[in-house]
Amino acid sequence: MLEKQSNVKAWLYLAPAMLLLSVFTFYPLFNAFFLAFLRDYEFLLGSARGFTFLGNFINVINKPDFGIAMKNTAVITFVSVPIAVIVALMISVALNSIKKFQGFLQTVFFLPYVTNAIAIGMAFAFIFHSDYGLLNTMLGWVGIDPINWINLRQAGNADTSWIRAMFALLVYTIWGGLAFKIMVFLSGLQSIDKQYYDAARIDATPKRRVFSKITVPLLSPMIAYITITSFIGAFKAYRTIIGMFGESLRPPGALSKDSLITIVGLVYDSLAHADATGAISEAAAASIILFLIILAFTLIQMQVSKRRVHF
Amino acid sequence: MDIKLQKVTKIFQAKDKSETVAVNALDVVIPSGKLIGLLGPSGCGKSTTLYMIAGLLEPNEGRIFFGDEDVTDLPPEERGIGLVFQNYALYPHMTVRQNIMFPLENIKVPKQEALSRAQEMADLVGIGELMDRKPKQLSGGQQQRVAIARALVKQPRVLLLDEPLSNLDARLRLQTREEIKRIQRETGITTVFVTHDQEEAMSISDQIVLMDFGVKQQVGEPQFVYDKPINLFVAKFLGTPPINLFAGEIVKNKLLLADGKKYRTETQAPEHQEDLTEDAIRAMTHEVKVPICNVEIMDKKAPDGDVVIGIRPEGFVVDEKGPLELEIFMVETIGRDTSLVVKDPFDDNKSYRIIIDSSYRVKAGDKVKFSFKPDKMFVFDKTSGDVL
Ligand SMILES: Nc1ncnc2c1ncn2[C@@H]1O[C@H](COP(=O)(O)OP(=O)(O)OP(=O)(O)O)[C@@H](O)[C@H]1O
Ligand SMILES: [Mg+2]
């Protein structure tokens, strides 16, 4: 009796959220699956010529940008995430070990989190500007000639433009994601019992061993959480590129092969031409491809963390 | 190797600049190879003292010696100590074996040797079968033994234990304290054992160091400290049931059990007496002063004045000619002894515990006269609390 009552209450509390989720998440989700299998879907007319099993997927894969998008997404994911996690871990451990200004420094590192990604992207675009950019100015102090990071107009070697632009993008991506990671790691570190460290001191544990044998294992649930969510976030990279390079998704003047388009970029690209036949279905298909990649990858990570994470 | 603390003081400063003197000019010598119980009420500075010996806390003043070596400025890793924390601090992600081997790996002991030493130590503390378990899969007592094994495996010069039994249930506590005593004897390692449980400290320590508010009160063999407390705090802290306290007075080398009026002034704020009628005061006041023994008998001379008389529960003797008559409130026969609860004749809220031989037949409601064993009776100065 009592249990039933509380059950009803629980459902009532959940109802508003469930309603919103149904309208804005579940319905679009199922709709995307549906759209991805329609043949020649016309968005404006709402008409289609029956179903196709792989047609839309093949169209996506045959797009000239598909390979580039896959490569960019992979590079962003597999370079930025490991570096970001390690850097965040280092900064958190350092922050956690200092006594003075800890609160102040925590705030400083947390600021990017409450700042708009597009705004930060524009700031970074300026930092990497070849004539007025902060980075080149600083390089100038140590005698290094200005480098054309992201604006190619001023000539430079066009062949390496992708590398330079990607470098700038990675720096921005890593930096932009640090705040949240640091916050999670710091709260994790602060919840580790200080006595473990006292015990380690008594036992004459070298600093590096304290880090690898005590801090990392005890923080491993947080590390796993951050790694998995960061990978998912990186697979979905798009906002960062818009913020830095604008809607062209590439440095001004760069060739289309040097574009920094990602898979989500492909989706938006198709959506931008929604009036073309089948464009919406291609967008749906592209997002399903991304979904499958993320799903597979997350499953692998969960499997790994089962063995590596100490809860 | 003995441990010497010389005038060791630790002051904690809070954020608002208020200071806590956790340990105050502590002077103690811990003899080599002995088990010392560091005993005192909660917050008296026991853990602080232990952590200063360990090197995890730095004293504000004073020096600490291990043998002849001044270790005051030595970091903990160079002191060669083993420490068992109050909640064990076993690394939760490591197995028992990994936990015990950890200190050896730190000092680069070869793997094979580390393995065999870990096993040897685990066998000594009786957890040799549990080497592949994680701490979470062990009982409190087993965890505690892992912690001891981890502390001992690197063969420290000193073993420090911070209330290691406080998380255990009563039976396991008894069992493990015997265990600790046995391990200490077998290894012969100088050991400091912190506890706030007087019975625990008395039962396993070669010597106890009794502290209160960061100040050393008395040091000595448990039985000696129990028999010859130097002040009221020590007498009250040791012994179950606790010592019975009476207000008393010394007049011309005679010790008197104080009259009822004095009891009243003890339990009631004196200013209230002015509000009472004379009759009421007389009704509450017992004018009889009962001489119970001569101070001369106790081989002590003391100036006239107010005192506190402490009588151990076992210090009462049923005696028809005894000076003090008490009404029995409750009787508990516990085998060899009989434990009596009596009401304070002058104050209903106070009661005393008396332990007599069970051959005496006593029942609740009886009025029994008692005399006292002089060596179970102590007289303390009322203001300083020092024994007279
Ligand atoms: N880090 C600290 N900062 C400020 N005050 C402290 C600190 N550690 C201990 N104290 C204070 O010092 C005094 C002694 O503390 P300590 O931990 O040594 O007591 P204890 O005898 O071990 O007590 P318990 O039996 O409760 O463990 C206490 O009053 C405590 O509040
Ligand atoms: Mg303590």
C-alpha cells in the first residue's frame, strides 16, 4: 500500500521531465531513424518514394567531405581527449596540493566553463591571428617568425594549412574543456581520505608512486567518467570549429580538402540544404553513423573501465 | 630503542587566529621494547602526540629523540616507524598482499623477498589465508591485522597505533588486544598504543601515560597508577566501576566525611539558600559530622580544610562498627563479587557503587554499615585535586 503510493508520487514528479523528453528527445530520435530510411524524401512537401535500406547511408559516405570529416573527427577525438584528460589531471593535482590562492586559482580555471564557446572561439581566433595575435607576438619575443596559424590570406605554405589550423583548433578544444574536467577531478581529489597520503608518507612512498598507485586508482571513477563523456563530446565537435573559423569551417582561403568539417558538420551541411531532395534523410543517416560510432566506442570503454576502475 | 619526548608542545591555530594547545610541554620517556598505552579522554591530545612521534605533525616546541638520535626535524619517511591509523587507511584498490608489500616496494626490496616477507608477516598476524582479498571483503578485526602487518613488514624501529580497536565490537576488541600484545612481545618492538578506553590500556600496556588537556598527568605501570593516583583526575579516569567521591574535611589530622550542608553547597548554587526559610535549610541540613578515619592512619599529615575523599568500589568493608551507614538501593551478584548500588544519603540524584564479597547476604532496602580499606581510599585537595 505504502509502496504503491510512493510509486505514484515518483511518477508524478517525473512526469514533466518525461513529457519534455518525449517531445524534444525521444520523438526526434525515432524520427531520425525513420527519416534515414526514406527514399527521396522531400522536406518541403513531406513526401517520399518509399523506403531504402542503405541508400541514404551510401549517399553520405560518397560525399566528398565524408572522408575529411571522418579524419577531422578522429584527429580531434584521439588527440584532444587524452591530452586534455592528462593536463586536467596534472592541473587538478597541482591545484589540490597548494594552500594559498587555491580558491582564486580554482575560479580562474573554472572561468572558461561559464564562458560561451563561440566567444572563446573568437578569442582564440584572435590569439592565433598571424599579424596581431598574442601567440605570434610572444613567439616574436623569443625570436621566432610569425606563423600563419589560421588566416591564410597572407600567403604562407598552403600545403600545411590544415596542420596549422588543426593545431590551433586542438589547443582551443583542449583548453575549452579543461574547466569542467578540473572541477570534477578536484572534487574527486578532495574526497580522497588524507590518511592514505599520510600512510604513504610513513611508508616512504616516492612522489611518482603516490600519484600512480594511490591518486590515480582512487580517482579512477572520475577519470573514467570524464574520459567517456569527453570522447562523446569530442565525437560531436562542431561548435568549436564554428567559433574559430565561422560557417565555412576552414581558415579563410583554404582549399576544401583542408576544411575542418566534422561529422556533425556534415549533418548541419545537409540540413542547410534541406530543400534539396533527400538532404534531410542524409542528415539523419549521418547522425546515425555518428551515433553508432559513439555507441561502439562507449561500449568498449565501459568494458575497459570495468577492469581498470576501482569503485 | 627508547623514545624521549622533551617538553613537546603543539599549538594548533585556527583560521580565526584562535589557538588550541593540543599538547603542552609533554615530557615522557618510552622505554625500549615496551608497550606504552597513551590514555586520556577524547581531545586530550593523544593522536597529536602520536603524529608528532610519527613526524606527520611538527611540534611548536620541544625535541623528540629515538635513542640518542634527535628526530624532531626528520620527515616521517626517514624515521623508520610503522603507523596503524584509527580507521586503518588500507588502500582500498589493493589486495591484502599488495597492501602489505607496498612499503617494501617503496624501498625497492626485490620482488621475491618482498613476497615472502609479506607472507611471513601476514602469517604472524593470522591473515595468511586472506592475501588475495580486498580490504572491503574483510571484517574490522581482519582489516586491523592487515594494517598491523603493513606497519610491521618493513621492520620499523617503532610501532604506533592510534585507537586501533575503536571500530571493533566488544568481543573482537578483547580478542585483538590480546593479539596486539602477543605480536608486540614476539617482535619486541617499541610500541605506543593510543586509546581512550582505560580498561584497554590497563590490560595490555607495560606502562600507561595518562593525559588530560594536553598535559601529562601520571606515568607508570597500570596497577601502580591505579593504586597510587597522584590526583583526582587520574583516580576518576581509571577503574570500572569508577571511584566514589565524597566531600570531606580535615580537622586536626582527622578526616571527616563532610556534613549534609556541604553536600548541598556542592550540588546547589549557594545564592539560592538565601531564598529559603531557616526551617527549609535545617530540613535539608544534616549536622552530624562522622569521623571515618584519622589522617595519621594513612601515613599523611594534612592541614585543616576541605577535601575530596575518593573510595574505590572495592574499598568498602561491611563492618557493624563502621562509621558510615548506607541504604542499599540495588544488588547485582556477579559471581565472586556482589555489586551494590547505594543512594547518597544526602542527595537523591547521586549514587555510589560498592563491590563486596558475595558471601555477605545483602538485599535492597537494607541499611548496612561500612568501614574502609585505607589503601583503597584517597584524599584529594579540593582546589588543586592533588592527592594529600
Ligand atoms: N588540525 C587541527 N587543527 C586544529 N585543532 C586541532 C587539530 N587537530 C586536533 N586539534 C585539537 O587538538 C586537540 C587534541 O586533538 P587530538 O586529535 O590529539 O585528540 P585525541 O586525544 O586524539 O582525541 P580522540 O580520542 O577524540 O581521538 C583537540 O582539542 C582538537 O580539537
Ligand atoms: Mg585521536
